Amino acid sequence: MAAGAKSFLADAGYGEQELDANSALMELDKGLRSGKLGEQCEAVVRFPRLFQKYPFPILINSAFLKLADVFRVGNNFLRLCVLKVTQQSEKHLEKILNVDEFVKRVFSVIHSNDPVARAITLRMLGSMASIIPERKNAHHSIRQSLDSHDNVEVEAAIFAAANFSAQSKDFAVGICNKISEMIQGLATPVDLKLKLIPILQHMHHDASLASSSRQLLQQLVTSYPSTKMVIVTLHTFTLLAASSLVDIPKQIQLLLQYLKNDPRKAVKRLAIQDLKLLANKTPHTWSRENIQALCESALNTPYDSLKMGMLSVLSTLSGTIAIKQYFSSAPGAAATTARSFDLVKLAQECCYHNNRGIAAHGVRILTNISASCQEKDLLPLEQDAVFGLEALLVLCSQDDSPGAQATLKITLTCMVKLVKSRPHLSQSVVESLLAQLHSAQDSARILMCHCLAAIAMQLPVLADGILGDLMDLYKLIGQSATDKKQELLVSLATVIFVSSQKALSTEIKTVIKQQLENASNGWTAYRIARQASRMGNHDMARELYQSLLTQVASEHFYFWLNSLKEFSHAEQCLTGLQEDNYSSGLSCIAEALKSYHKGIASLTAASTPLNPLSFQCGFVKLRIDLLQAFSQLICTCNSLKTSPPPAIATTIAMTSGNDLQRCGRISNQALTLSLQMKHSMEEFRNLATRYGDLYQSSFDADSATLRNVELQQQSCLLISHAIEALILDPESASFQEYSSNGTAHVESEYERRMMSVFNHVLEEVESLNRKYAPVSYLASNTCLCNAVIALLKVPLSFQRYFFQKLQSTSIKLALSPSPRNPAEPIAVQNNQQLALKVEGVVQHGSKPGLFRKIQSVCLNVSSVLQSKSGQDYKIPIDNMTNEMEQRVEPHNDYFSTQFLLNFVILGTHNITVESSVIDSNGIVWKTGPKTTIFVKSLEDPYSQQVRLQQQQGQPPSQQQQQRTAYSRF
């Protein structure tokens, strides 16, 4: 179990001590200076790891200069190693500060008499094209080497020419004619022509260059009809069109023409591959005529492999805007409209094809049409799609081969999509899945359980009646302990948790625990407990966490499991809440808080420097504060019941000008209770703000976790609105400022239940406001207490990000100048400005950009005067503080910018640099980090001398009076 959990809750990281950047570089430098070739090569190949670990310019610049020296004086094998390192570290090249020196050392080898050395140098220059795109000496060397008689050198020159053409417009314009002459020249061998043609894909820097390249390719495709030549030319044609954008419709027509008329299967396959590329990149450029032509080719071809390729293109297009253009009826085009259903005819034919891949694409097309097109004449397609999906399900669920599993995944994805867009089909889809579950292979069962859970999360289609079948299957599976069975136990338990909307019965819990004891390992039990926590089955989760406490080898894992056990116990305590029984409700909340406090202590003990568990701690602390706020609100409401206001309270409140006195007796006790209500409302608003901050700091969280945090925030806003609307200010209270911008599609049962409670509470508040004016205080208190209990009765869902981090993004900042000792301040004269350079590196985990990507980084710099020295002077307020903000876009995960800061006031200033990220949707996320340095502002010597002379009563000397800005230097 410890091995499985290691990815989430890493140990404290004891072991081999890490070297700092300078020590690591010196270690590699020692290897480079070694007399043994093997040690030199080993040192060279370890550089990419060094760059990954310390990705800042000062180290990368030094390292690349050392590699350039090795390239200059070493043999060809060492040069090849340096070339490979350069190609692997391409994204770090722009951090080289001394580019001229680096290029000079590398370029010196181009004058070697050895053609292999020259070839490696050309490839090196090509790999560096991104940082030296306009170096004329490199351009000249590439042109010269294209005329070489050595094949290795020519191939290297072609590689370099392609890279420079992609980066430099001048080089592309200059080399285009030479490439054209070589391709058309009779002396150039055919295999060399095949290597030269792909360079033309980079000739897209302006319209005239793209047009001339396109004309050349058009001549080539007709002049050289051999298979290899046509394939290379057509593919280059496609890539050029995709980059220049203007010729894509022409290119689609050309590819469709070759697909229809060229008899060679290799050319047809290439045409299909390029059509797929254009369908993915620019589906909006496909006209209905293009799609119609592709359908006709697919209907007419006798080859299954080609038909599958064409259907793959059509299935890609069917999920885009192109399908709406295809079915939109053009006026006066009756014949075309009748033929436009060739796509439907093709999909219906293919749904039951004996080739699984063709059948999968057929049902995918039907599913996409049913999901995106709402026309009445397409309604029968829904049934066709369902029947096709059921047939594929039966076929693939019995087969354990990788191909069948891939097809089954497509089928199940289509089922989820179809049910989401057409909910009335859910019952038949779920019944077919359940019918196949018993007879399917284990690998298919796992996928089918995932599909069932995904459907049931969106729609409550799994009734309690199917639990018996699922439990029978669970007992059957538990008799074996293979890896597939373990995975299936988790998947099936998830479906059981989703289908049992209320608490699990004792019988079900007993069966699950028995099977886990018989046939599972600790990791499977933990995963099932985790799913139970996500679905709100906290009693089951608590028992499983309890059973796992003694099965872990690390104290961090022990504290982690103990905290989860306490949290589950706390949430289980809240299931005993009952409406209109507020005293027992208070005792339930108190018991829950007791467990939560134990749990947060364990959770803090489970955190390590490598895994601080900041989201988990923040989420739990907010939950504790929310429960305390709910408890305080119920107590306040009970106090108001024992101190009801007199009938004349409103009148006296109006005459005395104190609206709060309307809440109770015109007495100190009533006024205190009224102030408590106001304090309670502010507390809930403060909690909502803190939930918003937690949301903003969770850049790597999945959408379900973020939605969960958002629901907690909305519950706080709901209660604060209810207090304001019922008690404090019924006339002006409005929920508009707190409401979310419309409710999106409900993704889980927890969200569905929370939204139901929100709507019910809002209706109650509005109806009370309409019926009674002012509202009866007894009715207000009852409504508030019932709202609290209704919210707490919905079992809290601990979402995926609480347990598992699928995306990992962090920013590392480096400030310069920076002191050697962090506690030491940087000295700056008060008549000068400090140029603060901020560099940063974005670091990713194994799945970068899984949920959201960084568009830009926002850097905020502020300074605060910590201690003042010297006399006070009247200084403009603008010079007293520094508040600046800049947005920078990372390039290859690196960014850099500068700030000019004033420190006119003498003393020690604290500079704080805080980073936040902006994703591709423009949303700001407060990810951090926050870095602090100290600056000591000193009086400049001249001002100090003048001030001392003035204090001593001496006038400044003539020479000092004539001092200017230049005389200081």
C-alpha cells in the first residue's frame, strides 16, 4: 500500500543530500576535463538533468559555454554527444546570455577538413536556429554545404536549412530559389529530392513566398508521378497550407481528388491522413460538398482499411461545427439536401459492420449527430445509435484483446455522451450495460463500471432494485485476487456507492468488507474507502480507514489515514441531524467538531516539506469554521426564541433611529442578540471570501473539486442572505450580488442535492417575505435553523483533489540582486533606483495542462518600510511606497522582467514579490510563491556631507556648490 500511495503522500525525503547548482556544475566540469573519453561522454550526457534541476540562465549559460569548448576541441563522438544534449535541451537555449561567444566556439569547427565534423556542426547550428535565426555566416555555410559532394554533409545542410527556414523569413526567401533549382535539376538524385521537398513546408512567412512554393509543388506533383514523390509532395503541400491558412479549402479539394481518382492505396492512405490533420485543425473550412465527396468515396471503396480511415475523418468532423454546416438546409437546393443524408446512410451501414473499428466510427458519427443536431427528421437516429452501441457492447465485452478494448472505450464514451445530451435514452442504455456486466470479461467489466458510474453521477438512473444484482456480482468477483479483479472490486464498489443514494445498509457493508478481507490488498481497500468518501458514504469509509491504520509502514501514512478516519467519523455524526430538534443538532455538530479537531491535528502531522497538504488543511479548517458558525447561529436563534420582541419594537426602533432594535426587546439583551445576528452574517460572508481564496489557490484541482468548493461558498452566501432578508434588512436584501452566473449542467449527486437545498431555502425566505411584513421572528428563526440542518444533512463529498493530484504546476522565482545571506539587506543609495530583475521557471508534473494551462504570469512587487533611520523629511507620498504589477508570458516555461524601485526614505525596506498565474480563459489563480528580500536605503555621501556642514553652521564650499551629476563619475 505504501508504494501505491507514494505518488500522493511522499515521505520526508531523507537520503542522499542534494548538491547545489555550483557544486553540480563543478562535478560535471571535472568529468569534462578528464583524460578518459568515457568519463567525458558521461559528463556530457548528464547535462540535460542538470538543466532540468537548475533551469536558471546563470547556470545554463556557463554549462553551454563549457559544452561549446568540448565541441570545439573534442573528437566527433564527443561532438555528437554535445549535439544530442543541445537538441534535448532546446527549450533552455534562449537562456544563454553569451550567445556570440557560444556560436563562435561552435562555428569554428565549420572550417574543418573533416566532412563529418562539418556535418555535425551544421546540425548543431540547425538545432540552435531559434536563438541565431539571422546569423549571415550560418546562412552562408548552409548554402555552401548544400553544394557539397559528401552525402552526410548535404543531409546535415538540409536539416539546418529546414530549421532556419522555419525561424527566419530572410533565409527562407533566399534559399527558396536554390531549393527549387536543386529539386528541378536533373543532376540531383531522386532520394535527395525527396529530402529537399519537405523544406518547402516552412515557406509560409508571406503570401508571395507561399504562393511560389505552392506553384512549385503543383508542378512537382504532376511532373513526378511516382508513388514516393507524390506522397512526399502532397504531405508537404498539406503542411504548407495548414501553416499559411489561406489555401486550406483548395488543399482539401486536391486531397479528395487524389482519394477518388488515384488507384494507389499508399496515395489514398496519405490523402486520408492529411484530411484527418485538416479536419482536426480547421473543421470550419470544410464545405458540405467536401463532406459529401468524402461520403461518396467511403460508400464506393471496397477496402475496409480505406473505409475505416475515411470514417475516422468523418467521425472527427461530426464532433465539430462542420456537422451543423452539413445539415443546414440551403434555400433552393432540394437535390443537394436529399443527397446530404449520405453521411447518415453511411453511418447506418457501418454500425453493424464485421470490422469492429468501422462499426465504432459508424456509431460515433450517429452519436455526434444525435447530440449536436436537434432537427425532428433526425430523431430516429437516436434509436439507431442506441442499437448500434448495444451491438458493439455485446461484441466487445466478450473479447479481451487490446483492439476490442479500444473499441469498447469508444462505445462507452459514446454512451455517456448520448445519455448526457438525450436523458430519455438513459434507462435503455443502463439496462443493456447491466445485462452484459455478468457475462463480460474482467477488463471489459472495469470499463463498463466506469461508464455506469459516469452516467449515474449525471442522472439518478441506478435504482435500489439493481443493488442485489451488483452485490451478487461483487461476491463472485471477490473469490480471486488477480490485479484485474482488484481493479474490478474498486470499480464495482464505486457503482454501488453511486447507486445507493442513501446510507449503505448493514448487509452491503458486511459483504464489501468480507470480500476485501478475503481477496484484496491494502491499496484496494484504500481506493474503495476513497471512493466512499467521494460519494458521501462516510460510515463505510471510516471503517475501512480504521482497518488500514495498522497496515502502513510510515508514520506519515498512519497520520494521513487517521485524519481521514476522523473526518469520516465527523461527517457521520452529522447524519443524525433532524429538523425541529435543534438541541440534538447542536450536540451532533459539537461531536463532529471534536472529531474534526482530532483529524486536523493528524493531518498536520502527516504533512511533509515535499507535501505540505495545503489544500487539504485549508479545506478542513474552513469546514471546522463553517460548522462553528452554524452552531453559533442555532444558539443565537434559540436565544431569540427565549427573548421575543414586543409588538411595539418596530415602532420604537424607527423613532429611535436604530434598525437593529427591531430584532428584540428594547433592552440590552435584545440589542446584544441583534448584534450577534449581524456578527453571524458577517462571519458567513467572511467564510465565503475564504472559500473563494481557496478556490483561487487551487490551480491544479479538477473541475469537480472546484465545483465542490464553489458549493461550500454558495452555502455561506445563502445563509448570510437569509439572515439579512429575514432579520436585519428585509427591504433592501437581494441575492443577486451573491448568486452564481447561472447553474451549469449538474455533474454529481452531491451537487444535485445541494442545489435542491439552495432552491428550497430561497423559496422559503421569499415566501416568508411575501406573507409577513415584517417577518415573524419565530418563523425567521425556524427557517434559519431548518436551512442550516438541511445543508448539513447533505453528506459532504471529499473530491479527487483532496486525495490525488493529477496535474502539478509550480513556479520558482529568482531575484537579482540577491544577498548572500537572506537576512542581510541590499544597500542602495536613496537618490538612486534599484533595478530588480525577476526571473521565473514554470515547473510541471507528468501531465502538464491536463485541466488548465498557464497563459501568462502576473508579478506583483510591493515594498514596506520596516525601520526608519535619520531625520524625517517632507517627501511626496508617491516616493514612499512601491506598488507595481507586470504580466509576462512564459516562453518555454521561462519568464523574466524588471522593476525600477525608489527608496527615498532612509531605513530598511521589505520587498515582497508575489506571483499569480492567468489561465487561457483569463482567470487569475493565486498560486504563489511569495519571495521577500530586504533593502537598506542609505544617504548618498554628498547629501550627507552637506547636511553635516549645515549642522556645524559652515556654508558649503564653492567646489561643492558647483557639483553636478557628471562630477560624481
